[in-house]
Amino acid sequence: MEGSALCAPAPEYIYCQTYKADGGPGRGTGVCGIWKKYRSKVTIGILLLMIIVLLAVLIRGTQKEKRINDIRCKDDWILYRDKCYYFSSRRDTWSYSQTFCESFHSSLAVIDNQQEMNFLMRFKGSSNHWIGLSRNKDDTSWVWTNGSSYSEDILKIERLQTTPKNSEHVFLNGDSLKSESGRYVKKWICNTRLSVQPP
């Protein structure tokens, strides 16, 4: 009758030895024997699993990059960083301009930083363009069309004379921002932010 198995690791293999009840050595297939028998298969299985996981990560990264590269703006719109821009060729009031932009799931341009401002100035040419910044009447806060507040730390507005208590709307003029009544007709700029959707 055989007793318990003792296992001792060797540099290049696992040595297994069992002992009989009388203390004499015997040959058995304890835990070490099972590991020695199947360890090559287990090692191969682990390596295959690691390869599968690595391939899955690479494929997912490739698909995400492809989705980003496949992003396109609508015809006649310009892609800059993560936004699409439309520069109109016709002129109209601020309200009509905003309605036009909304019909394309966008709004009159919201400017986030000076770099974006510089981009718009380069592309707009010499014409004045409405953007998405306005306020209801004197001494109220300027608000972008997306509801966010305007910060003078980024952009300065030169106010033109308007009728007291009338709303004011902002347009790009030369290399600066100016405001006046939205009833005047000007060209306009729409923009919308792109987003990469999961597959």
C-alpha cells in the first residue's frame, strides 16, 4: 500500500517519488507526476491564450483607428481638429443663420480657444460672419448657442451701437469680434463637434 507523494523541483524537470507504507521507495503518479505529464500542454495553452488576447487588443485598436480615419464632414464642410465647419456664401440675419445651422445638427460657431479663432479668421476671408454668441439685452451675460458662458480671457468683443434693451449678436470682423443687432444680414459660420461612436 502506497503512502503520500513528495515533490522536489529540479533545475530542468520535476522529480516525483512515492513511498510505501513500510518506508521503502516506490513508484507512483502523485501530483508531481500529473504535472510532469501535462505541463507541456498547459504551457502551450497559456501561450495560445496570451496570443489570442494580444490579437484582440490589436484588432480593437485597428478598428478604432479606422473609425477615426473614416470620419468625414458633410459636403462643403471643413474638418479642423474635432469639429466640422461650414462657411456660408450667402448673407442673412443672425436668427436665420442659426436656424440654417440647426437644420444640419450644428449651431452658429462656438469658439473654444484662440487657436480655433485663428483658424476661423484664416478661412473666412474679408467678409463679416455671424458666430454663435449673443445676449438678450444690455448688461446681461454673453452666452454661446450651446448654453456655455463667454469668457473675455479668450476673446474680446467690440460693441457697436445698438438700441437700448435690444439683443446683441456677435460677428467676426477683420481680426476681431464685434456685436450689433442680429437684424443685419451677414455671412455665417456653423460648427459641430465630431464624436467617435463605438461599433
